[in-house]
Amino acid sequence: MRVLVAMSGGVDSSVAAVLLHKAGYEVIGLTMKTWSYESADLPRKKHTGCCNLDDINDARAVGVMYGFPHYVLDLREEFGQAVIDHFVSEYLAGRTPNPCILCNTYIKWDALLRRARQIGCEKIATGHYARIAESEGRRFIRQAIDLTKDQSYVLWGLSQEVLAQTIFPLGDKLKSETRQLASEWGLIRVAEKKDSYEICFVPEGDYRAFLEKKAPEKLAQLAGGPIVHIDGRVVGKHAGYPFYTIGQRRNLPALGTPHYVVDIHPESNTLVIGPAEALQKTHLRMREVNWQKYPSLPYEGYPATVKIRYLDPGHPAKLYTLPEGGIEVRFEEPVRAITPGQAAVAYEGDDLIVGGWIA
């Protein structure tokens, strides 16, 4: 069976490719260039994350070592339109986006599937730590064996068609096993390479500088809007609400006790702040949901564990359908800093039930 493997140049995708090669698959490696580091004006040593020349060369070296072809696919135009433009527009709308989920759902898998069909590959594969299970004719994401590296949260958007053609070779492995295999197989350049947690197109994690570069005029118009306490008092002026996220404490007026951003109102250019207890919420609404384990909610009030961010341990909740579509999540206990624009993902044990954007 011929399989197209997404290779970022890191240890995970490199080991995934070699695992499939050793298992007898006809492997073709593909590195997707989604971002140009040259445009970030960073010195070479600051080029972290994916898409830089060193990572492309590392991926190609694995293919050379094991005798399978490797290609580079330029997706910068598609990525710019679907991910970067969305990233900027979400912040300007007062939400906090998660570009990695958007990239996985609409860019990487779409590109992989299109190229796979063109070159006769029956499957696609990545180095994500997740598993795919099947029940009653439906495929769905299941959390990885290594819960410290589980990436199921960013994969909720994958469709049934995509899941039917996808392989996750690392879903049943610990990260330590992956690094050990890389060392044993002589993948020296990637064996101890650090994991990247940055947004690839936001060098050094400075999203504010990125926004200033992309939308300077709009941000200048927003600067100086009111900061309002939850009791109604105007207590200061903000630098532009896109520079703030729910739960943020930095760059707020000193009021004697810690205060945090609890709400953002873009229509009035207003930032709302309050004490820590004001961040506690009991429910959220999910939009643009994608069903995984079930085609719809089995019944109203269905119990689940819901994560509201990648490193969230999860919270017991019940799920309800909304008349206008989407899901309402009602938590058993209040949850801190629910952030519109991020994703909410519901699990039943290790199984992913449904995911969507927090509205």
C-alpha cells in the first residue's frame, strides 16, 4: 500500500514515516511549506517551528537514508488566505483564534488528500499523537496512549472521509519510545530535536507585533477605548482590544487587587475587567461543530468531559443541542476563562464525541 506521509522535519513525523516504511508500506514523504520565515525578519537562529529550510532538509535526509522519495509542497498562498487572514480577523472581532486547528482541518489534510489522489496513494499519515477507532460504521479520534502528548484536541475537525484514509503510527507509543526509535535508527539530526509549541507564523510568540504589522490602521483606530469594571465604572483606557485575551492580567489598571479581562465588546470597543471570580462560567455555546463518534447527540443532557483549551485536563459537563444548531455545554462546576474563538472538545472516556468553536 502506498502512503503519503506529512513530514515536518521533526522527530515525530520522521519516526512515523520510517515505521510505515519498515512495516512494508510504499512511503512518499511530503513537507508542506505554509509560511516563509524570510518575511519575519528574524536571524537564522530564531527560525523555530516548521517550514524553515533546516527542517525541510532534515525531512529529506530521512527519505534519502531509507530510500523513499520526498517532496516539498508550497502552500503559502492557501495558508495565508485560510489561516493567517482568519487569525487577524478573529482578533479584530474580539475572539482568540486557534490557527493550528484551522490549518489541520482546512489546509494540511486537504492538501495531503489532493496530492495523495494525484500520485496514487491509498492512505495519508502524520506524526500526531492520536488514534482512530471505529464503531457502528463511524470512525472517530481517540486519545493517544501518551496523554502528556495527546493531540486529539486539535483534530476534532477531521471528517469521516478524511479519517477513513488517515493513519496515526504514533498513537500507541510514548514520546520517549519515539525518541528512542529515532536514535536506534540513526536519525541523529531529529532524535533530540525540541518540540515546537509556537504558532509557526508568529515568531517568538509575539502575536501583538504580528497584528500591528498586518492591521496597523485598524489597531490605531481602536487604541484608547474604555476599560470598564464589571460594576460599571470606567477605570482606564486600553491599547486596542485585540491585544487582550480572556483571563489576561497584564497591562491592566492597578486597582489594589488582581483584576483580569472577563469580556471583550468589539462593537463598543470596550474591555471589561473584574476579579478572579468573575472569570468563572457555568456554560458555553459551540458553533460549527463536527461530530465524530456519533452522527448527532444521542440524547439531551448527554454526559461528557469537555476541554476548552489544548492543555486543559477536562471538565464534567452535559451536552444539549441548540435550536439554531451547535451545542450548549453546561458544566457541573464553574470553569475559568472560557474564551470565544478557542475550541471546545467533548470526550466520552478516550473517545472524541464532538468539537466546535466557542461562540
